Amino acid sequence: MPVGTLATVKGLTPDQLREVGVEMVLANTYHLALRPGAEIVAELGGLHRFMHWDGPILTDSGGYQIFSLARLTKLNDEQVIFRSHIDGSLLELSPETAIRMQEQLGADCIMCLDECPPHTADPERLGEAVERTTRWAVRCRDAQQRDDQALFGIVQGGTSRELRERSAKGLLPLNLPGYAVGGLSVGEEPADMYRTLEFTVPMLPADRPRYLMGVGRPIDLIEAVLQGIDLFDCVMPTRNGRNASAFTSEGALRLRNVRFQRDSKPLDPECNCPVCRQFSRAYLRHLFMSGEMLGPILLSLHNLAFYQQLLRDLRSAIWEKRTAEFRAVRLARWGA
């Protein structure tokens, strides 16, 4: 899922997203609650009509902002109180208000409010976050009124097998439509993330979507899918695109590098996206060096196309029972 925090994937239209194969996008409850307000989005027909996107939408609950905006939060068992990063006003977010706002926004998949602690937190602190996340999930389930939204629970616990198991055992009795693995890609080493997925994913029902939140690099997607993950979101394709970094079949390219100044080749000769069909590396570099807004737009579009094609190819490899070969070839080409 491309990240469309404020009901927009930065710089790209819904038609462009569809053209490169995007099926589902993510938006964020905390940010949309601040502006324009969940009630305003509801008055205007919900997120699908508001952003003119007719595919599925998932809304994060705002739980990640407890981690990313920790300096602006006060947390207790009842709720989290944010001091707005925009104007300093207060936003009270409890499990009940998180669900109400997501029902107003009208996403297809909605998330339980959770606590995502930093990976450096001590075991006691991680354990407290697991217990609070479990209690909040019960409150979220009980608060849900709409029956046309799939509520996902979020497994926390850092890189601890014991805490991940405790979290999963607390959530599974709720019999939710989907389950997410949270609290990864927050600073731990990739090997620690992969090891954590190896023992966490089998704890989750195989007949429900399993969602790894906030991940990641192309290699991370491959490793996580082979562990049993189905769904991802990450800002990396568009954020890197806005900063002149392109994902390609041969690895990452940094377009500001002078070696691309006279390079007439397409960005990725193996890619059939609109960017690679029409523009050269030299032209794309020129856009960035000139400060033209078209550069970030085009690279964001290509990177999303690359991610979508990567996962289409991986799905084919799974069906054809050649995932080991697929992984080995890709990692060798990327020098990973």
C-alpha cells in the first residue's frame, strides 16, 4: 500500500496510481483528525469520495504517532493526548475515539489503537505496551458499530518471542478479520526483524490477512512474504522518489550523481512504467538539478510501479514454486 497519510499519495493522482497497478492505499487517522477533521470527511462522503479513490483504503489508528511524536504525547491506560504538531492544540485519542474517527473516514480496513514502543525499550516497558495494546484492542472491538469495515489487531512485543506470543494470545480470542505485526522497522537491525517475523507470523491465523506495518525496502518485502506476510505499507517508494533515489532491477540509483548527466537510457530498461517508457536518466537528473517538481513526481511514480511489479513477480514465483530461485536472483542483482 502506498502511504497517503493526508488522503493523498504525495504528488500523484489516483489515475496514476491505478496505471501502475496500485490496488490499495493507506491514510492516517491522527493526521486527518487534525485536518480537515474526520467529521468533515464524513460530511463529504467519506475518504473514497473525498480523495476520488474507488479501491480499498486502510486507515492507521494513530498508534504509530505515539512512537513517532512521543515528545508531543501524554499516555495513560485510558488514552493518549497529543499536542498537535501543527498548532499546539490538544487531540485526545482513545480506543473508542480512534474507532469512531475511522468509521467517519469510512476506510475498508481499520486498525486497533496500539502502543508502539521504541526498539530500545527495556523488557518491562515492552511488556506494558503489550498489555495496553491488548486491552485497547478489546475496547476497539467493543466500540465498533459499522459492520462493513475489517478491524485489524496489532501484535506488539519488540524482538522478544515471549512478548510476541503473549500479545498474539491476547488478540486471537477476539477473532478479528486481520492481524498486523507492529513495532518493527523502528531502528532494529534487519536480521532482528527477520528473526522476529520467523517466530511471530506462525502465531497468526493463516486464513486472515497478515500485515507488516511500515516496511520497507524491496529486500524486506521479499523476506517477509517468504515468512508469510501478505500486506505492507511504507513511505520509502515515494519518499526516496522525492529525494532523487530510484529503485530498479539492478539496485538503487541516485539520480543526482554526475554519471547520469549524459545517460540516455531509461531509468530501468526492464520496467514498462510510464516513466521508463518516456524519459531518460539524463532528463530525470536534469529535473532534480533544476529544482523542477516533475522530478519527484516521476520518480515517485516509477518507484511505486517497481514495488507493485516486484510483488506481482513474487506472487507468480509462489504459484510456480520457485521462490528460492526468485529470492537468490533478486538479492544477487541488488548486491544484497
